[in-house]
Amino acid sequence: MRDPNIGEILIQADELRARIADLGEQISADYAGREIQLVCVLKGAVLFVADLMRQLSVPCRVDFMAVSSYGSATSSSGVVRILKDLDHSIEGQHVLIVEDIIDSGLTLQYLLRNLRSRKPASLEVCSLLTKPSRREVDLPIKYTGFPLPDRYAVGYGLDLDQRYRNLPYVAALTDDAVRAAGGERPAPPAEPTR
Ligand code: 5GP
């Protein structure tokens, strides 16, 4: 029986596979002759980076960063705390930030500023999902997988209270589940983790 919190499937597993293969091809062409330093933003982007990096035909390295953004139940504030920093310097590297989803864009705005100050040779962003209607800041996002409507999405790395990350597709939460979780967008946990 399907989980009653899970509503409409927004992106099927085979659509994810096909789009990620396209992204891998495009990124490999753009970075031909260079090595990519992937920066995966934990935890939501873990499934995406694992699939994307297998589609790259250029050499790459991967490092992980965990951040938490503080905010109300419905929006992030742009105040970001680094929970886990990169293990290695990115100075002089061609850095590609790999994100799960860009909503207001405030978390990414902070990350871009933070990583730019470490003097990479180049810095770009690849986000599997974006919600264009919720964007509050204009950011240079070179690669995106799919635009999403303004719905709270779970699956393929995205969670609700750490659940549902293992779903092979991206689905919307039902309206009831969104309400039960505290409104338009579920409230962040007391000690936020992503
Ligand atoms: P932003 O700072 O762009 O408003 O928020 C980005 C972060 O909020 C994402 O990396 C993700 O952790 C969380 N987020 C935004 N929208 C959703 C959503 O629809 N589902 C889930 N599970 N997380 C979301």
C-alpha cells in the first residue's frame, strides 16, 4: 500500500534517469580537458550526485558540505550555518555545486559567496530541481534538471523529517501531510539538518 502522505508523482524514475544522463553529457562537454571538483550539498543531493557523477566522462572529485538554513515554516531566511565543511581546499579548482532543489535561492546565495571567497578557478551550479515561482534572489544557475510547481516535494533524496529520501521518484506531499507538518512548507526541525 502506498504511503498516505505521498500524493501525485511529479517526476518518474525513468524521467530522472534520462535527464541526468543528458546533464552528464552536457557537463562533460563543457568541462572537456578539465577536472571537475563536485561539491555535493548534504543530504538531499546525495542520490543525485551519485547518479550524475557516473554519467561524467571527464575526471572528477567529490567533496561534501552540510548546511542548515534557519527560517520560518514557509521560507528560509538566508542565515546559514555550516554543519560540515569541505575536507579539501578548492582553490584553483573547477567547482560545480550539486544541489537537490533551489527554492528561495537564499541558501545557495550564501554558498556561492562562501565558496567564491575560497578562490576556485571557476564556480557553477547544477541543481536537480528548482521552484522558479518561489525565487527571491537572482542567481547564476548553469544546469537544472526540472522546474517544479510550488509544492513540497519528497523522494530521490528529498525528505520530510528525514523520511522518503529513498523513493526512486519525486512526489508531492498530500495537502493533509503538508498541513500536519505545519503549513505551506513543513517547519524546520529544532536542530535543523538537511
Ligand atoms: P532555499 O534557501 O532555496 O529557500 O531552500 C533550499 C533548501 O530548502 C533545499 O536545499 C531543501 O533542503 C529545502 N527545500 C526547499 N524546497 C523543498 C521541497 O519541496 N522539499 C524538500 N524536501 N526540501 C525542500
